[in-house]
Amino acid sequence: MTTTQQYPYPPPEPPRRPGSGQGGGRGRDARGAGDGHDHEYGHGPDHGHSQGSGSGGGHGHSHSHSHGPAAPVSKHLRKVIAAILIPFTVAVVVGLMVLWPGGAPSHKRTGVGFDRQTQQATVTRVVEVSCKSVNASGETPTGDTSTAEGNSAQQEAGGTCKKATVRVDTGKDQGRTFTEIVQPDQSRQLHEGEKVVVAYEPSAPKDLQYSVADVNRKFPMALLAGIFALAVVAVGRLRGVMALVALAVSFMVLTLFILPAILQGSNPLLVAVVGSSAIMLIALYTCHGLSARTSVAVLGTLVSLLLIGILGSEFIDWAALTGNTDDNTGLIHGLYPSIDMSGLLLAGVIIGSLGVLDDVTVTQTSAVWELHEANPTMGWRGLYRAGIRIGRDHIASVVNTLVLAYAGAALPLLLLFSIAQSSVEAVANSELVAEEIVRTLVGSIGLVASVPVTTALAALVVSADRPGQEPARPLEAQPAAARGGRGRRRKK
């Protein structure tokens, strides 16, 4: 006679050995056999495989390794996330349509700085000549040689200059040549065969209409971009390809929407918010897929950007920063007086912080998701504490990176203050440096805040959700196959 003995709780699992156990279940019935637990480390389209089927076969234990997308959440949480993000996405699309500029406004070129007509050209010949022979006055300049200007003039008069012949390669004057005198103390020296960019001023005398403005760097820049793209694809594979696509879209939004809309007279802050939101949505979902994990990262980024916008607006106004601090911003203000330069400064703070925010929020969300899949029984407090420990390390490195990035960009300016032996207080009080300080600190505060905000959102989402699991039933009500082969004993 055969009887089945029922235990009030699952018996302890014996040490696992290859081929041990009596369970003969396959597929779904093999899961959790023996220990009474359902070991599923991930849901959805992951590359899972089941072990434990076959004659005399081992105990069932399913391993579902999360090499694929993140585990999907339940319909209820998807509805909650969609209720927040869909209206936000619609608002961004409407903002793009309303503010779309249709191109930058035209204006009469001033011939100053970047606002010049330029053509491509080639240096065809370079010969050395006496600087005195090409001096317009033919006399040695006089003056105090102890000054930088006087010493430079003295060297130019007594040194050897270069006389370069340059051929215009593009435009209506293609094939026309002109000469360029290169002083010995100039930082950029011309060489025969070198590709250059020349500025064209139609109102100047014919002999002075063209002048060398810069070197043509198209080939080395394109080569470097190609190496970067190959490195990203080689390491990131499909994710790398999607990252490059997102990067291209970000540049398109910047050049086709943000910059022309500001030039058309739209509010720079509003344009930056709409444009950076569009970049955020496109970049995150393109790189990381349409999932709850990505949506949580989007929400964390959105909250952090809102904080950066509020703090930036308050402190730019409080510190009386005009945004008009150098020749380039002065030229912009001169060409388009209607542009709010302080608003443009705030727009730059928001856009500049977006790229680093994406990195922080995605990393924190992924960390919490992986912690949950490694230990599904961990509650949201445990997930938050574990995730915030990871985030503290991230904060330290990211803030230091941001500060050094801004310091590196402003290094020539800092050198000037060092040469002038200005005090730290005087340097920090100048508007040029104060702008960078406000930009750095506001962005860093947003980055620091994004870690607990995103970690808390991710922990709440994954801990409140148990997708794909059925309610627990009493052991007596479960089928014998679900309880596992080791739960049955035969008596004769």
C-alpha cells in the first residue's frame, strides 16, 4: 500500500549533489522542488534555463539569469508610471511644436569674431623674408621694450617673418591667391600645403579682402570622431550603437530647436526646459529601452532638473549675474538685444547638468533593480540603504569630475588671475568666475539630490511590485508536483 505523508512545512533541503533527489518534474513543475521556494531571479524575456529533469534526475531548480531587459512590473505600476510620464511627454511635444523656430533668423554680418564670411583655402608657398622689409612704414618701431607690446614690435622689426601665398578653394573667388605675413612670435605658423580657413570681408580693399582666420581641422576631427564611434560600438555593441543614435538626436535637438528658438526671441529658460526634456526622453529610452527601470530614471532626472532650475534662477538673480561677460556673449547681445542673457546663462546650467544627471539616475536605478533581483525578499528600506551606499561613492566621483571639468575650461582665466596676484576673494567676486561657481555648485546640488531621489523612487517601485507571482496557497491545496518530489515518501 502506498500513502503520501503530509508535512506542515517543507522538509529541510539536503546537501546538493549531482544526480541527487527523487523529483521527476519538468519545466514549471521542477521549480522550487525540494526546498519549497520558488527561485526566480528575474522575469520577462531573460535567457532562463531549467535544471532538474531526467530519469533519476536531480532536484528542480530554475536559474533565470538577467542578461536581457529589466524585469517588467505589474500592470498597476505601469499605469501609475504612465499616468505621470505620458502627460509630461505630451507637454514636451506640444512645447516643441509651439516653440519650433523654423531656422535661425537672418542678419547682416558684422565681420567680427565668428560673425564673418569664411572660405576654404590652401597654403601654396611659404618663403622667409625680413620683417623690416614687409613693415608698412619701413622704419623700426620705437617704444618701451620693457612692455610686452614694445618687445614684440622690436622682435618683429629685427626678426625673420614668413610670407605665405594662399589660394582660395571655395566661393566665387575660387582660384584667387593672396599673401599673408606671419610674424615670428605668432602662435600659429603656416606651412606649405596646409589647409586653412580664410575670412572674407567684401567691403575691404581688394588686396585686403581675404585673411587667414584659422586652420582647417576637418580631417583630424573626423578621424577622432570615427575612432570614438568604433570604440563605443566595439565595447557597447548594440547599446553602443543606440548611444550614438541618441547622441546624434541630441545634437539635432540642440542645433535645430534650442539655438534657433533662442535666437528667434523665445524665452531661453523655457526653450532649455523643453529641449532638455526632449533630449532626456529620447536619449534614455533609446539607450536603455522602454521599461519601468528607464521610466524611474526619467522621473529622477526630471525632479533633479526641476531643482537645478529653481536654484539656478534664484541664485543667478540674487548674485546679479548678467551672462554678458566676454566678447562672444557681447557680440550675441549686440546682434540680438532682445535675448535675455541671464536666462541664457540659466539655460546653459540646465543643459550642461543634463548629461551627468542621466548617468547618475540610470546607474542608481540599475543598482536598485539588480539588488532586488539578487534578493527579492529585501524591502524598500533595505533596498534604499544598499542603493544609497552605492550612490555615495558615485556622488564623490561625479561632483569632483564636474568641478574639475569647469576648472579645466576656465584654466586660462584662472591663470590670468594668478598672474595678477589677485586674492581668492577678488577672483571669486568677479562675474566671470562667479558664473562658473554658480554653474558648478547649482549643478552639483542637483546631482547630489538626484541620488536619494532616484534611489527612493526605484526602491519603492521594485519593492511594491511582485510581477508574475500567484498568491501563496496552503501547502495542502498545492498539487503534489508543485511541492516537489522529496516531499513524498512511500510505505509498503
